[in-house]
Amino acid sequence: MSARSSYGARVPGPVPGGVVAAVDPGGPAARAGLVSGDIVLRAGGRRLRDVIDWRWETDGASVEAVVRDARGDERRVALSREPGEPWGLAFSEAVFDGVRTCRNRCAFCFMTQLPKGLRRALYVRDDDFRLSFLQGNFITLTNLSDADVARIVEQRLSPLYVSVHAVDAAVRTQLVCAEEDRALERFDELLGQGIEFHTQVVLVPGVNDGEVLQDSLRWLAERVGVLSVGVVPLGFTAHQHRFEASFAAPGAAAGVIGDVEPWQAAFRERDGLTWVYVADEFYLNAGLTLPPAAFYDDFPQFENGIGLARSFIDEATLIAPQLAEATALLPDGVRVALPTGELFAPVLERIVADVDPKARLAVLGVPNEFFGGNVSVAGLLSASDLVPAIAAESEATVYLVPGVVANADGLLLDDVPASVLGERTGKDVRLVSCDAGGLLAGLRDIAENPPHAKE
């Protein structure tokens, strides 16, 4: 499941069509009279369930739609466009009839380990094949109906992102706890119809690692259409009592890497692709050098936390002269702190040391007390973690916080607006993109807009 959605942080409720969020002036939708707030009920005679239906029915140069306005009145509109012209409208949500949620009781489900009192959207355990296709969310396939399978095949919703975890029936029962587990059957059925998959295995120590993992990889390797496998460690919070360890110990992390390496070598020799990739945490916890970028191919599991560190390192290396120049141009007396998660802090420290000989930059590794457990990534830092860490740091004058801590509505996980971090800390806090280019842009912004200019 994905922690963020490009359609915002709201929990989409079922509506009889797609709510128009924005209309481009002069575009086909505007020419047809559509405005923000209209609801597109039908297109091409089909009742719209999601943006996939909209795209499917509006693939040509013209389409007739049924629209309901804010007063509840319905009308038919004819939309037409020139070749290559977009329709010029955006919907408020990706799915119109409500997100399909998970019916399983996975023992390691991160959503069930959240503290109480957070906004409702954070507890939604989506298991919707449409969001898998549109946004790369991992799904289990356990809630697919025959009609769903037929639709996936008809509309060629490929690739999908699927959590496999294990293929051993007993282990799946222990891990997935599905009411009816036909996932592997559905997997093969869809593969047979030409649907391809990116897959993941969330590795739980002593449950689906070791020989169980080998069996799962063997099963997946036998199937044409499995484009990649991501092996990620169990993530657990302090708000549960089932798990106390994952793969933080160097030996345990290195052991997983060693278990996967023969598969990687075999696939690279046969297909020129690594195919199975392990999460960055394994390399960082093991104290091993991250593989080169070529090892990650086209980074098919990037959103799953696989290859992020390598990508940042390589980008920072490429723009190191610019980073050094931007650091040198910082106003006199200005020091910059870079808050980040504890996992990435050592990586960032090495990068900073190479571009900042005068120690104008400092990495601030922020412990995650909000979630606790083994949660240590920057994207899961809350204001309750960042505010005291920044407030207690007394050397820096500006703090560049990775923007990934906030959602599309500008809210951190504990519902604090990112815009008030400066007010709550009494410091100059600025959000930047979480890549190396974002760091460079942040440093340049400080040079152009020094702290005194923002007061």
C-alpha cells in the first residue's frame, strides 16, 4: 500500500461519478461548458466508476457525457478535441465509487500498528486494483471477483503491483489471514491473459525468510510476466506487541542479501536484469556498499524504497560542484541543518562532508518517537518528532526539511501543517524536495533569501 496519493489525503467516499476539481481555460472541457464542481456521471454511455473508465471511454476525438451540476440538474454535453489535445479537466479523486479496502488480517499490516487519534485517511487499508494500476499501490488480489478479473483483462490494466509475501499455503495462512485466499490462482489467471506484475515480499524474521523465501522466488521466477520482485523488511511500530525485531542487526541484514544474490546473478546472466531487488535498509543495516545504479535497472521498485539511496548519492555526486558552490555562497554566519530520518542520516553525512569543507551544513538525524519500533525513514517523521529536534538544535540558522514529510494538503502525519513548523520551533524552517536537486535548490534559496529577509 502506498502512504501517499497524488489525489490528496481525503478518504474518497462513493459518488455517482467523477467530481471535476479543475478545468483548463479554453480546453475541450471548458468549451463544452464544464466547470469545477460538476459531476461527470457517464461518458460514452458508461457509468463512470473511476478515471480509468473516463480514459477508456474518451480515447477518441469526441465523446458525449452526462453531467450533474452543483444544483443537481443533469445535462448532456458533447466534448470534442483536436488530435493530441488533452480534455482539459482534472478529477478530485482517482476512484469515484469508493476505495476498495483490504479484508485480510495480515499479521504485519503497518496500518493496524498506527497510534490512535490520527486522521481517518491514514487508517484506510486500500486493496484496490485500480489504485495499483494508477499509482503503484501494492495489493493482495484476495478480494478480486470474476468481474474484476474480466475488467482488468479487458482494459489491459497492466502492470499491477502485488504483495505475494509467500507461496507456501501454511505460511500464507499465518501471514495474510485472508477470509478466502485465491490470490495465487488469480495471479496465474491474470498472467495467462497477458497481465504483468511487479511484486513484493515483506520479509518477517523466522516466518517467510530462509527457505520459504527461496520457494517464493522460485515460484515467481517460473512465471513469465513477473517483471520484478522487491524484498523489503518488516516495518513495525511501538503501538503493537507482536514484533520486536526485523533485520536491523548487520548479520541478519547481510544474510538476506546473501540469500537473494544467487537469484540476482542468475537473472543478470540470463536476462540482463537483476529482477529481484532488496530494500536499501538491508544494505545500510549491514554496513555494505549500495549496488551501482545499473544494478537497479530502470528502478522498478523505487517507490518501494529500493534504490532511493543510490539515486540520491549519484545525483549528489553529479551536482557536487554546484552543491559546493551553493554552500560557499551561504551568507556569513548562516549554518544549515538538514533534518532527516535516522536511517538515511549517515548517507547524507558522507555527502555533506564531501561538499562542505567549512562545516556550514549539519545533518540532523531525527529519532521517530511518534511511531517508535524500527521506523526510521524521513517520510514518516511527524511534527511531534521534528519540532523538538529542531527546537533543541542551537547551532543552525536555517533548517531544510524534506518535503516528503507532508502530504498533498501540506499536512504532516500528526495533522500539523508544514507551514507552522517555523512558528512552533522558533526557527527558519523551509521544506525542500527530498532529492539532491531539492537540497541544491534549498541552499540557493537561502543565499537569495537569507534568514533576516524572511523575518
